[in-house]
Amino acid sequence: MKSFLALFAVLFTFAASQAQHNLGHPNILLIMADDVGVDVLGCYGGESYKTPRLDALAAGGMRFEHCYSMPVCHPTRITLMTGRYPFRTGNPKWGSFPVEEERNTFAHVLKNAGYATAVAGKWQICMMKNDLDHAQRLGFDESCLFGWHEGPRYYSPMIYQNGKLREGLEDRYGPDVYVEFLIDFIERNQRKPFFAYYPMALCHDVTDDLKDPVPFGPHGHYDTYKEMAEAMDVRVGRLIDALERLGLRENTLILFTTDNGTPVSYIHSAEPNPDPKGKDTYIRIPVVSKRNGKDVPGGKGSLTNGGTNVPLIANWPGKIKASQVADDLVDFSDFLPTLAEFAKAYLPAGVKLDGTSFASRLVDGQPSPQTWAFAEHGKKYWVRDQRWKLYDDGTLFDVERDPREKSPVKELSTEAARAREKLTAVTRSLDYK
């Protein structure tokens, strides 16, 4: 009897997977790690951390050399979810989301196309305790999110699940809770298209500005950046393994990216303040990674490559050819139209998006029509192509030859003059305000 039931379960899972595949609506797993630049992953030449699962994901699909985020997390998340640059929505204050865009998120776009939707991990676009149904309003059927600025995100995490504070998480590791939640969501929704969004806690500091220190990890200190980077890779691997186990891998598009570059430093430990009303002192250690034989200091917060050039890996067995490296330009406004194209979904009505879909590059090998990328921070911004970067004040860099932007271009060659002319036209078309 057990043998018969086991055979029936296998056949049922296969049939469900095949039926879904014939719908032509792939499952989508979007993973966005926190504070991870291209210097961290082995597939991008990183040498300081072991990232075998992400390296294998890149080897089995496509990785992009020119994906650009904002240099810090909040505006990246706004752009990712709306397909619009932050200045278009009034540069929302830190930890908020523009109310007028709540119905226009990528979650609503996919939900309207028949997808089940879930998010787990880092939200940081509201105070959860003050807005318990925020994730649902933004289009997610289910959510599992830590309380930003409220409590721990890693050990003994403070998590709101579907709008309710979850209990029984003492001594649990937050990233495991987020992954388990998403795997459960996938298992329950495997017979219809699903969109699982995993904005990871890893590899951000253990805290931002909490008065009381959060719990140490099992090693008696906060996880080192290396420990977090390698834990990130393991959790990505667990999600991939779950898709394989459920027979869903061949009809699931996986996109992996990050919200900004590697941090300048990380919190290693906390020293108690003798004044019970005062904050503890957090001990920070610089982050310097080895990439292609060179030391690379963290660049988060900077508009240089170190703060904005982030990994982008796309993998879909049988649809995206293996071992591809793309030179196309991608910024975070491009994700919403790309997901919509794969889902055969309608874009938000009456909304002018900044992004351009790169779906054809992934499955057909057709270059993205996007010829520039954009990033902004603190009323300063740039537009760039693969080689040239033009700032709002007119400063031009040849970032191919000068990646750390030490020497602005002053004497214009014919090629530099053409680049300046082209990028200046882009800045005018943006109508930045």
C-alpha cells in the first residue's frame, strides 16, 4: 500500500508540474540579498567567500556584468517594486512607501495575472507594528517579515507573519524561518503559478539603531561578514533544492540580485553602556574582499561601482542557456516589466515606467534595448553605459579604465565627446526634479 501511495504521489507531482508548464506562466523566485556586491560571489571573481550554490546557478544560466542598484537599500526596493525611479515618487522618506504606488507593485501585476504571491525576509518600507496589512495592500497574499527597527532579524527574530506577531522563535535563526515559510508557500501553491519574493536579511548588520543589543549568534559574537555571506549561499541552495524535490525546477525562473554594494564595515560585537538609558557601543570591523587577486573595500552608500554594481543571475533550465555572460545594461526599474513579460501580465494602467524588459535577452538571446542605467542618492545622480558615467554636475568618468573614479575625464577624445553628448541627452529626457 505504501509503495502504491508513493508512486501515486510521484505521478501526481509530475502531472501537476507538467500541467502548469503547459500554461506558459513560469513560477518566479526572486531573491534579493542585502549588502552584497559583485566582489562577494565566486562567479564574479570573488575569492574571500565560498558561494558554490550561487556559482552553480550562474554556471547553469546567465549572469550580468552591468546590473546597477541604488547605493543603499530603501530606494532600491522602491524602484524594484514599482519600476520607477525614486525621484518620480517624491523620494519617499526612509522606511516608507509611496501610497499612490501601492496598487502598482510587481506583486499586484503578477497577482492580477493569476499568480499566488508571497514575500519573506526584509521589508523596510513601513514600521510593521504600525501597519500590519502593508504587505497585503502591496499585493502579497502571504508574508513573513522581520520587524525593522523593532527587534532582531537573525537570532531569536521578531517576525510578523501575515500581519501577526509570531511566537515561539526563541533561539531560532531568522533566515531559516524565512526560507521555511517560502518553501511551505511553494508546496501549497505548486499547482498554480507562484511568485515568491525573498528579500534576504543576509548579509546586513545584525541591527540598525536598536537601543538594546540583539542576541549573539552561537559563536558568542555577531556573525562575521564571511559567515553571513556563506549562510546566504546555503539558504539560496535550500530553496533550489525544494524546487527540485517538488519537480518544479524546470518551470521556475530564478532571479538573484542584491540591493546595493558590499558594506564598508559590519558589527562584530556590542559593549554594554553602563548608563541604562544610553545605547550600547557596537564594535565594527571593515569589510575588504578579494576579487580577481585585488583587495576591494566595501562601497555601500557610494555612487561608485562599489556601491551600485551588483550581481544579477538568471536561471531557468531548458529556457535560459547555460554559461552565458551578458553585457547588457540593467537597473532596478527593469525588473517589473521583465516579470510582467514572463507572466504575460498587464502593466499598471496609466503609469509611466522607467524600466525596460530584459526578458528577450534571457530566453531568446536578443540584446536589451536599454542603452543606459540610472542611480541616485541624496539628490545626486548619474547616468551611464558600459564604459562612460556622467554625473548630474557634468563630471564624466571612463569607468572601464578608472573603475574607482579617481580621475574625471577633462580632455575629451572623440569617443568621450560622443559619450558626453549621448548621456547628456539622457539626463535631459529624465527631467530629474
